[in-house]
Amino acid sequence: MMWKRLLLTLFTLTASGGIAAQQKESAFNMPVGVTEVSRDAFDMHMLLFWTCVGIGVSVFSVMAWSLYHHRRSRGAKAAKFSENTTVEVVWTIIPVLILTAVTVPATAILLKTNAESPNPDMVVDVHGSQWKWKYVYPEEDISFFSNLATSSRDASQMNPETSPADAPDYLLAVDNPLVVPTDKTIRLRITSDDVIHSWWVPQLGFKLDAVPGSFNNADIRIDEPGTYRGQCAELCGTGHAYMPVVVKALAPPAYAEWVAEKKEAAAKEAAQASGPWTMETAMAQGKKLYASACASCHQANGQGIEGTFPALDGGKITTGPVKGHMDIVIHGSEKNPVMQAYGGQLSDREIAAVVTYERNAWSNDTGDLVTPEAVEAAR
Ligand SMILES: [Cu+2]
């Protein structure tokens, strides 16, 4: 029940007096969050909320009292004057004082939000791109893409058999979240590889634009382990709703374990990738790359979306000459810029892998193994 929840919220707000530490998350209020800045912002918000309530109550009480006591049936006579300097001075000065009193703490919090400490414990580079995030840990040599989770992706299509209600955290779930340790100051260096995006996580009290060609830097420090969800907050094209932000904060020992695992997996992959170029290697690498770079449009099952993204399963190009297939992936489509040129983003090996995959996945069975050398020659 909407009303019941609203009343309950107002009641808890009243009871807690808006102190972040004791505040329960409420569906009708902003989140308290898990960083110092987010709690400061919450307290500021509650202070202003109660100030407004106080002003509202006093103004409307005076008004109600006046209406009641000076009604005509009581023989009240309207006073006939205009302008009253004293009243005007008072109703100018009081709001000025209130606004000034608010500006000082609000500015202090604003400066703290998006602040950079002199010695962050670690650095993460955040790249926005249409329509996914990429996280790079320069000190650990770790880097990965964070794509919309397939559960959300499937439910978001016009599929009568699935509905958003079936997808956990619909449009707020990703395959690989940003993993960070708690109680460490983390410098985020945010940039974009194409258009302007914005990295926003309400519970961290953090939002910063991702602008191509420059880095916006700011720190986060998370107190509580947990999973925190946000979204791209700058309209960035048709996939804007499909690039959520998910941050997983782990206690430092669990984080160290995650880093070790991630490095081991990367080493394994590197060993495999530098091995001989076989159908098996190409298909395995191609499948992964397809899922992260291509499936958002062409779909995991290669069926595309009718009228928008062509099907690659049984497609003219994916089952036609290899040259034409490599061409559109390397140089993009001349007819439709939505199919970007991947030549600059992917290595020869990666393109060879994804093209091989597309030619042999689903019902495609050309048997073609495209080599990195062939890709290099086609560039
Ligand atoms: Cu975006």
C-alpha cells in the first residue's frame, strides 16, 4: 500500500530525527549510503527537509489562524494599506539569513564530494563507452568490461515469455562489477572512449561525468562491504539505459583474493592466446569477445533485433566471403555508423577470433578459421 508506506516513512523520518547513523533505507527518501560524503549529504538533506517543514508549518499556521479569526461573519474589516517597510525588510532578511546558514555547510559538503586526497591507496580508471563500462586497475594490470547482465538484456527485449519481473535487479545488474576494497581511499579517474557518460552510484554519494579526451578524478572510500548499484547518468544514445554501474565492495582480505584470482585467470588466458592458432582457441576467445562487445546489439543467439540489428545467424555477410566479413568488422558499416569500426579497438587476434566465432556459431558452419595474419592484411 502506497499510503501506508508513505506514512510509515514520514513516521520513521520523524522518529529518527534524520540522523544518518540511525536511518533505515526508505523507498521515499534518498539513500543514506556507505561513504562519509553520502552520509553528510543525507544529513544536510534532512536538515533542510525539517527546516522547510518548520517554515511551512509556521507560515500556514499564521495564515489559518488569520483566516479563521478575521472572517467576515465575525465582523472583521479589511485594513486598507499598501506597503509596510518593516514587514518587507523582515521577510527579506529572514530568508537571506536562512539561505546563508544553509550555504556554508552545503558548500563544505560539496567540496568534500568529488575531492581528491593527496595519497590515495589505489587507482582505478573508469572508461565509459557506448554502452558499457570498462575498468582498468593500472597497478594490478587488471582490466575488464562491465556489460549489462544477460538476464536484464533478455527481459528487455520484446519477448512475450520473459518480463522485467523475471530479471533480478532489472537493468541494474552487470556481468562483471567493479570490485574494490572497503576502508581504502580509491582514486577514480573517469573518462570516456566516445560520447559523454556519467558514472553515478547514489549510495556512494558519487556522480562524475565521463568526458572523452580528459580525466575527471575523485576519490571514494566505502565503509561497508556490499553491492551498490547505479546507472549512467548522461544521455548517451540508444543504449543509455543499458549500461548500469555495479560496485562490489569487499573487505581487504577478500579483495586481495579476488585480485589474485583475476591475475591467475589473465595469465592462463595469455598463455592460451599466445599458443598455436587453432579453431578451438579462436572459438573460445571469439565467444567471449562476442558476448562482451557484440551481443548487446546482435544478441547472444545471433538473431539480432529485426529492423534494427541484423541477424548474424545465417546472415549474408557472416556466411559469405571472409573478406567482406572482416571488412565490416574492421572498418565498420558505410551505411550505418551504429556498426562501428572495430579496427582501432580490437587486436588482429581478437578480430580473427570474433569473425571465426561468428562464422561457426549457431547454425553457421563455414568451417573457416580466420587467422590474425589475414586480419592484418585486410586492415
Ligand atoms: Cu552512458
